[in-house]
Amino acid sequence: DGGITQSPKYLFRKEGQNVTLSCEQNLNHDAMYWYRQDPGQGLRLIYYSQIVNDFQKGDIAEGYSVSREKKESFPLTVTSAQKNPTAFYLCASSIGEGTQYFGPGTRLTVL
Amino acid sequence: AQTVTQSQPEMSVQEAETVTLSCTYDTSESNYYLFWYKQPPSRQMILVIRQEAYKQQNATENRFSVNFQKAAKSFSLKISDSQLGDTAMYFCAFIAYNNNDMRFGAGTRLTVKP
């Protein structure tokens, strides 16, 4: 059963902590993406990766970091430098013909 | 830079009726894709329909169809025979060929009333 999984579904972070959001896909897609969604807004691109060991910043990369060591995995770390991290985070993947397929998302809340 | 505008923050429709959601975009690209995604209360983003800019024929997927006007840079979504399960946020999105930067509108919240 192919798809994209994200974990955890809910995540709580204390001030000054780094947290890592998981994204895994078994669709054999080359490209993967991380988006942030705030209430009443569309999605904004944080980072994307077209191939293993390569990734590019999106519009709002400050305070975030990623890695792409395996084709299937694209974890996102929200660092303490991200001052307003409370949001809904969506991971997506693409075979390269435009269409992006999304995971179920992770809601991050700062305590 | 590409921008996507959805001018209707909220809309409602009676069950079984037809509703049209509007979307306009701005780009200097000539080759691109346009999409409508649905985000129900579960918040999973689900692809509804996709249009390639070089195709003049409007895309259709069952009860969902688009009106793509390339010169006007307009891409509206028509939902026929609306069902309660269509209640969701709908996002219009744009991506240029050979590009990884998908741009989303702010969304339209659609409520289908029984």
C-alpha cells in the first residue's frame, strides 16, 4: 500500500528545544517537500529535495533544517532558532511531473 | 514571482446543487500545471483535479470540472451534485514546468448544507 507517512501526528515542544518531524514515502518518488500551514493561510514551502543528499531552501527556511540520506526519508528539524514554530506541517513527494502527494501532517505546538 | 489568488474565503451550497470556486494566478511562464486540492477536517491534502496549461480541454474528474482560461489566467473549480463529504477547504495551486516551487492560494472554505 503506497503512500506517505508522517509522525508523530501531534508534537509538543518546549522553549529552546529542537524537535524532528518524520516523513517517509514508499512511492519511489525522487522529490520531497516540507510545507508549513498557518491558520487561514495556504501552504508555504520550507525545504525541498530533488535527489538524495541534496536539498534547497524554500521561502521560509530560517530556523529549520533537513537531511536526505535515503530516497524514502526526508526528516525536518525545527530548531530553537525558529521563533514561532506552532503550525501544521505537511510533507509531500512528487515523481517530477508537477503533482505533489501529501502526507497526513504533523501539528506542532510550543508549550 | 508566481502568485495565486482565491477571492472567496468562504462559500456554502445546498446538497445536490452546483458551486463554483474561483482562482486567478499571475505568472510569466507559458508552461505550467494548475491544481485544486481539498483539505477536509482531517487536514490531509487530497488532489481533486489537475490541468496542464498546454491543454485547451478543461479537465474533469467525475463531479469535479474546471474552467481554465489561460489568457485571463483564471482556473475555477465547479462541483456538481454537491455532497456533504465535499465540505472542506479547497486550495488552488500553481507550479511551473521543471520547477519545485508550488504556489498555493489562501483557500476557500466550502460548506455543503443538508
